[in-house]
Amino acid sequence: MANLINGNGYQGITAQTDADLLAGLTGGVTGILPVGAKMVGSVVSNTPRISDGVILTKEGRRIQVDSGSFDEFTIPAGTAGDTAYYLIGYKLVTGEGDIQTCETFVQASTATGTITENTLKGGSSEVYISVYRVIQTGLDNALSDCLLPVFAPLSVEGDDEGGGGGDEPAEDIVSYTKTFKGLSVTVDVFAGKLVFVNISGNTNAQIVTKSAWETVGNYAAQNLKPRNLVEGYTEVNSIQSLRYYWDSNGVFKIGFGRNTASGAAENVANGYVVNLHFAFAL
């Protein structure tokens, strides 16, 4: 049965109802709203911190650090001559009484390690939102660039009188698509600021390990070079991880990187379905 959710006769607005609305507005992408300090990261007295801002997760959950405040993250002490990596961010937890709360987290990682972002709505009791990677060189901690995109502000361009102005959108979405070994790789650029990448399809072609990346295409001609190297993976089945890599020259590559349990590099048997969607800011 349909309901007028924001009508004055409806009394049942819930956190899930609000989350569904936000997930629809953001297109199912986790990112940072352009308000406050926008979750800027820093290291003060060798302790990483994340300043105020608002994160919207892909399922519409809102994580907020109040204006003027920050969260600090305690990293294990390093060892001279060693390099270690940690992911820091926020963990959504469903606890006793089915109450959902937010906590900070620190998790040991690798130079390119990620944590799959599950959803509370999908039944997960813990959801990890990685915001920064800590690079620990000896005793010193430093932060990577933010792992989440910053959403472009919504705007409507009208005429000089503040209305109308035609039916043209305020910002153009430019889309490029390439086909690769049965996979469709689509790159959408919104306002030259936020990039959405979708990889989908059913392929029987072998994709090799991370040590021999398969080149999908060079988008540099369309001025789609990312500001920084973009790399990560998504789990395709219980064993393999599909890795993606976009270098600063605009070359996009795919490869099966490692066994998710052992970390060993592996190929994958023929025949698999891929549906991967992610975003980042240019």
C-alpha cells in the first residue's frame, strides 16, 4: 500500500524511511556532503583525526561529526624501519535490542587493502565505512587522500529573475562506455567533479592476476584523469577479488588480484558475473 510519507496525516516516518530517501538522492554511493570541514583528515601529535562533516552511506545512513569537533584514532606504535598500513573510519553496529549505533574503528590493512561495505538493510550487524588509510613509516603516521568522494552541491540554474530558465539540467552528465571481454565498463562524469564507474556483465574470458593488469581503455583523451591513483577490489565470489586500477595517466585496468582468504595471487576459472559500481571525486 502506498503512503504519503510527508503528508500531515502520516505518523510513521522511521530511520529506514529516511535512509531510503537519502540513498535515492545519492544514487546508492557512499560519499561526503559539502558542508563543514568535509571530514578533512589530519595528524596531530602523531594521532590521526577526522574533523567535522557528514557522510551519507550507499544505503542512506547519515554519519555526522558535529561542527567544530573531531574524532581521534589510536594507531598501534610502529617499529623503526618498518612500514604498516591501517584503515580508519566509522563502523555501524546493530547491538542488543536491535539498536543501531556508530563507532570509530582502526583496522590493520595493506597498501591497497579495502573493507567491503555491507548494509544494515541487507542484514549485516556491522558495516565498515573506510575514510582514510594510515601510512605508518617507522614511528610516524601519515594519512592518504580521503577514500570517499565529496558530493557536488545540488544547484538549479535559472534565468536572471530566479526561476524558469528552461528544461536544461544544471549540470551535464558525460558518459563513456567500452566493452572488454564481455564486460561493459561505463564511466559517468557529473559536473566534472564526481565520477561514477560501473563494470557489469557475464564473461567467460580469463582475467589474469594483479601482476599482469588487463588494460580496458585510456580515458585521458576525455580529460578524465583522476587526481590520484584509484585502486581497490570487490569480491566476486567467496574466493576471488576483482581488482580495478585507474592511474594518473587515465588508463583503467582490471585484474583478478588475490584469494580473499590467503592473500595469494590467483587466476579465476572461466565464467563469472560482475556487477561493480563505485565513485570518486576528480
